[in-house]
Amino acid sequence: RGSAPIITAASTVSTTAVYGTFDIANHSDTKGAYYCELIQLDVSANYSAGPLGVGPSGRIISETSAGVMTSFDGTTVGTLGTGTAIAGTSYKYGVAYSAADSKKTGYKDGAAGSETAYDGEYNATVELQVWAASGFNGAPIRVGKIRDIRRYNLSYAAGLAKLEEITA
């Protein structure tokens, strides 16, 4: 990158934007971990969707009751951490999963939810979808902010350790 530019009054500095590429090839049903930070500006309603998913039955991180975040693989719902979200508060969410171990566990701000069965796939039918302002099937029902989305290609044990570290 070289040295930093020297910025003076009325000068302009620009840089090329770099975008991450998310598609089915980036998602693995075999093993991994996902992480994001989320601020919901309304937590009063149940909307069974978002903010991270790979298809209708592949809701990696979603909300299935007002303010309670979960992970749904098409068969089993697992809770991410404990307690309900408070509107306007930033939370760190994550989920680690493994087909070989048949397990998944979610985290919220360093606290693990209960370990649940993982059916071996999130039924990826589309690219990784990120949304924080719409509900299931794109119905706009609330506003939120999502940032710092990460995906790790780790074993189940390593994914748990990573999420415990970064969600704390």
C-alpha cells in the first residue's frame, strides 16, 4: 500500500472499494462458524427471519420469537445465548456447527446457548443472505444494523473456542 497520503486543506483522497464475495461456495454445510454484531431497533415482534441465512430452511442466525436469536438448520432450532435482546443495544452473535459431530451451539455476548442436534446441512439454496431491515420473505417490518460478519472454516471444537473468544 505504500505510505499514507498527506492530506491538506481542500485535498481529495480516494481508494478502491473492496467487497467480500459471498455465495454458496463460501458456505460449508460440513463444519464452520458464523459471527456478526447486530443492533435491532425494534424487538417487539416475532418475525422468524434474518439476519444471516442461506435459504428458507437455512437460517444460520435468525429470530424466532421477539428478541430471541436462534439458529435453524431445517430440522432443529437452537438458541443463541440467553435472554431477549434490548432495542438499540449491540450484541455479538455466533453459531458453530459440525456435520461430523451432529451438533451446533450458538453464542450471544460470550454466553453459549444449549447445544442442539445439527442435521448436517443448512439447506443452502441461495448465496449468503444478509438482512436486518426485513422479515421472512422480505417483508419490511423492522430496522436494524448488522456489521462485522465473519465465517470461519473450523472444526466444531475450534469454532466454539473462537466464538467464545470473539463474542465475549
